[in-house]
Amino acid sequence: MSEPAPDTGMGYYPARVIVDLDAIRANLRRLAYAAPSAALMAVVKADGYGHGLLPVAGAAVEAGATWLGTAQLDGAFALRAAGHEVPVLAWVYAPGAPFEAAIAADIDVTVPARWALTEVVDAARVAGRPARVHLKVDTGLGRGGSFLEPWTDLLHAALDAEQRGEVRVVGVWSHLARADEEDHPSVAAQIEVFDEALGRAEAAGARLEVRHLANSAATLAHPRTHYDLVRPGLAGYGLSPFAHRSAADLGLRPAMRLEADLELVKAAPAGQGVSYGHTYTTTRDTVLGVVPLGYGDGIPRHASNVAPVQVAGRRHTVAGRVCMDQFVLDLGPDAGRLEAGEVAVLFGAGDDGEPTVRDWADAVGTIDYEIVTRIGPRIPREYLGAAQATDATGTGGAALAVNLPDQEATEALGRHLAGLLRAGDLVVLTGDLGAGKTTLTRGVGDGLGVRGPIASPTFIIARVHPSLVGGPDLVHVDAYRLGSLDEVDALDLDASLDDSVTVVEWGEGMVESLSEDRLEVSLERPRGAGTDPEGPEPGRVARLHGVGPRWAGIDLQWDRA
Ligand SMILES: *Cc1c(COP(=O)(O)O)cnc(C)c1O
């Protein structure tokens, strides 16, 4: 028998970064929904914006990202070493970069200039296989890539190399300068240059897999930038790229939480200078709390006397200077009940008044990107949602089960759902005859404000209930006799499904053939209950399940008042 290993104490840290992978999954589904015609590259550079490269990449792929993007090659190598097989693009390196290893690892590389093409071609010759390259054009950012004229020479050189089997020109791409600014004309100007570059590539015979331009801001705000592939980074982590729109405004949930255990709580007199330089002085007898994090952990020294921290539900401001490993909070005179070990939240998702990354960025005079990426690797990361709770369809999404004691409850649930529904939505109802599908639909119709009466659609296949309030119409379909939803379109209804809410009463097991986005509602009667719909109320259970990007991150929760 071997002795248990003694606890070395290694790995102890009085602070932690907690990363919510479910939030990252939901955010990426939200982004995919915003760019339905494009593939999704999750940008995981800088160690997944400080959240942790491999856990983030795993969650991203589970959420439907079919590409991963790293700036540095080492991140790309780490993704391959971890077994990721999706295309990976890296774009930051200098002459002498290990292109041979990149080609061997099947990593896509950017070619921004002749030197890179030369090195990549040489490496491909040694590797004995073509390199997958994306030609980068500088459409106006004034950073990476070639401006249009040298780019055209680069394009022809790359296509010559493709002829010789040395490279495969997979992509043409660029990056935007001001997509985060409301309607900034530079976006249209960059699109114009990009289209010119693409036109030249096409004319020269390029057979591109992907054309890509959009970062988070463009993915969310500029559909014309989507092309074949979008490359969001920040928004996937639940942070807003826009100065004047919060994460919540965008339907995003911040994934990173930073917290520490107070190392000391102590009474201090009025007039006490706090931390180096005494830039803060207590104004009354008070209680100080010492936080075991400092600029050595990536806490900006500019946070001194300005950044918010929450302790025991109350917000405080950093008191005095941030040191290398510690900073201080003035917890106020009535904090005497607090003790060492109390948790201090620097930032989180913003629930219950806790500070957010945006609060820190604003306080310090920087952007959300910098706050999260500089949080030091020495702080341990903990992951929530690490094991994906895959639902039956494998797509993730919101789910809820509710008890419906009577018909009124069923109708009330319908009205609740109407509040979540919008034009183009599809609701799929399953359940036995008499389980309450029509009753639920009546509630939906009531909530939407459409013309009734809503009756079982059994003999009419589909009925349109026009809106009486200027909202979407309700299309109520009995799909038992339809082979697929496409046949609904063929019915030539006096309504377009894109402008309506469509409720389909459907047979169990038939939903697989439906569109990607749908709200599934199954109504079940408890075993042994009678089947007479007008008979005594046996009660039902409704199981709600939002499927597809439309429903990712949507809170179905129903508080029946
Ligand atoms: C960082 C980066 C992105 C992602 O940008 P976000 O603003 O974080 O969405 C996309 N493309 C390139 C080239 C990048 O460097």
C-alpha cells in the first residue's frame, strides 16, 4: 500500500477566477443566431481572453463554433495537442516562425506580406504538403495585412504557389477599425475595399473556402460584414464591444468572475493613511479589509481609489494604492461583524449589484478586453458548466418543466409564452389528444392579441389568426397530416411564416425534421388520468425546451402570479 501523497500546499491561492462555460456557450449561440448565414470562428487568443484556452475552446466547439482563431501560433499548437480537429487560424508571428510545424499540425496561417508567403512556401516544400493560407488585406485598419495594391501582387504570387501545389489559398480576410462605433462610415468604406480585393481574387481564379471580416461588433451590428465566416472574440465571453451598450442590452452574459478571500479585517481609527503613499485617509473610525490581489495578478494599479469591489452585498471602492499582491478596502464603521475569509467580488456577471468588467474598465479608463486578458495566469481558474448538459437534441438550450393543475393554468402558460414569442418563431406542441394543446394555443393567441376563436385544427390543417394589435399573426397548424413544414408553405396561407408566430401541433417523434430554431412544448397527462378533454381536470406537466440559437440564453422561467 502506498502512503497518500502529503499535501504540498501547491496550488493554494486566496483568490479565484470562476468561468461560466454555459454562459460562453449561450453567448456563442447568440452570435451564431446574429449571423445565420456565416460559419462561426470563436476567437480564443490571449488564453481565451484570460478565461483559459482549452476550456473555452471546448465549450465553443460544443456551442457550434466550427473554426477557432488564435493570434499566436502557440495557442494553435495547444489546440491541436488537445485534440481539436476544427480548422484553426493563427495570425500573429514574425519571420522565423515555425511554419513547418504549423503545416504539419494542419494550422491555417495568415499571409499578410511577401516575407510570409516566402517562408510558408519554403516550409511547405519541406513538409511535403501544401499550407492552408488566408491572404490578409488591409482594408483600412492600418495594422495587419497588405494594402490593396501590394496585396494584388501577393495574391498572384500566392495563386502561382497554389498552382505549384505549395499552398492552398483558403481564405481572404481583413479586420475592421471602427465597427464598435454606431453607423461609422469607415465600415462601409472597408467593405468596399474588401469587395474589391475579393473581386480581384475571383478574377484571378482563387477558389476560396472563406471570406471573413467581422469581429464581435460587426457580427452583432453589421450584417453586411458577415460573408462566409464571422470571428467574434469579446462577445463570446459575454462582454459588450460597444461603449454605450451593455452586455445585457445585447443578450450576453459575462462569463468571468473574479473574487478573493479577505486576508484581514481590522478596526482602524479616523485619520489613518492607507497603503503606499497614503493616497487614501480614513475620515472616521472604520473597518479595513485587505484583499490578497494586486498588480502582480493583473489588477490595474490605475484601480487605486476608483474601482468597485463588493463585500457582503455592499459595494466599496479600492482604498489607496493597489500594491503588487494586495489592496485595501474601507468597509465602513458598521463592518465589524465581517471577518477574514469574507469573499470580495471584484467583478462578475452583474447579478445583485455586483460590479462588472465594464465597471472596472470605466473606472480605470480602459476597455473590457484589457481587464479580462490581463488577469494573471497565477490566479487559479475554476469552471462552471464544464460537463455539458447535452439535451436530447444535442443542441443545448433553455428547458423548463411546469405543473399545470387546470385549464386556466394551461392558458396562462400560453399567455406567458406569447410574451417571449416574436415574428418568425415556431412553437412545436406535442402531447396526446386532450392533453391541452389547443387550450395552450388559446392562451398564446390571447397573449398575442389575435382574432379568435382558436379551435382544434384537426380538420383544417392550418388556420391564420390575424393580429388585432399590429403584432405578428398566429398560424395554427395541425401537422399530423403533413409530411414536413415545407408543406405548410405550399398551403398558400394568407400569411407568411416569417411574419407570424407559428404553432404546430405535432406528433411525437416527428420534430427531428423541423427547422433548427423552435420552442418545443410537450404536454403530458399523468398516467391513469382519463382521456376526456372536458372531464375532471387531472392536471398536466408541460415541458418546455428552447432549441437552436434563437432560444439560447432565453429565460423561460414562469412565475405564475
Ligand atoms: C481579436 C480579433 C478578433 C475578435 O475581436 P473582438 O472584438 O474581440 O470580437 C477578430 N479578428 C481578429 C483579426 C482579431 O485580432
